[in-house]
Amino acid sequence: MNTRYTREELAAAVGRTVPDVLGDGLDVLFCGINPGLMSAVTGHHFARPGNRFWPALHLSGFTPRLLRPDEEDQLPGLGLGITNVVARATAGAAELSADEYRAGGEILRGKVLAYRPRWLAVVGIGAYRVAFSAPKAVLGRQAVTVGDTRVWVLPNPSGLNAHFTAATLAAEFAKLRDAVAAAPG
């Protein structure tokens, strides 16, 4: 997968969307904040080389090997999917408004009710807090559900989130994996 794009190519990606990776009967629907420009250019989630989503997914035991963003179509076969709180691509999440987060949260609830994954895992506590009107939420399992779907909040895997290393991110993802394994289907 090409990881070098011109400024013009990246600028042209502003506002694009990336197709959801969805299916019926998912164990976990991972939900990013919104696509970055690299994801919008490639059409694949978490495509920026410094993003640690794919390594955390593998190191936590969700995938049998480290997948590349362009292999995301393999996720439903593993019981996993990906969507975003806000669909439009930006250079950074700081470009999103609170209204966009709240509107995206409503759209996300609709997807969850339609596809009924066992768990919704929002990767980004700030996005979760705004989209779900839960300003005091902490990482981990949430007290709320969306229909029958349990909700979990994970740290943002962006390389900009330096508070979490690859190992500590994987440990947070593993807590979810353990909860998924422990909870009846």
C-alpha cells in the first residue's frame, strides 16, 4: 500500500468518507473518531503509518496476525467491523464541531441498532464523551447500552496520543477482548 501522497492528493481528500466495514453478527464494532486524510485517500480505516490501531488489534489477540489497513475486509470474518463517529475526513479531529459529534453519535446509534454487534468500542474518549453526552466517561466498559449492544471506550490509537504506548494500547484492547470472551453471545 502506498504511504506517500502529495499535498494536493491529501488536500483533495478533505471531506471524503471511508466505507464502513460492517456485517451482521459482529462481536465488536470499532468506531474511530473520523477518517484522517490518509484514510480518505486510500479508502481504508486507520491508514496513517503512525496509527497504532492495527498493531493494538493484533497484540491484544483480536487478529491472528498484524493486518494492514488494505486488509480490513478480513475483519468481518473475525467478528470485527469498523465505522466512525463522524464520516467526513479532516486533517485532524480538532476540525470537528460538537454538533458534528452529536449528529454522528445519532447516526452511530442507528448503525448499531441495525447491525446489532455484541459490543461497540469507541476509540477516543473525547469523541465518546461528546457524541454520547457523557462528559465524565472513563475508559473501559460503559454503563449504557445501545439496544442490546454493550459499549466500551478505548484510547485513541493515533500516534498523536503519546500518553499511550503500543504496549499500553494493546493492554487496553486486551481488556475488551477478555470482556468479549467472557460475555455470553
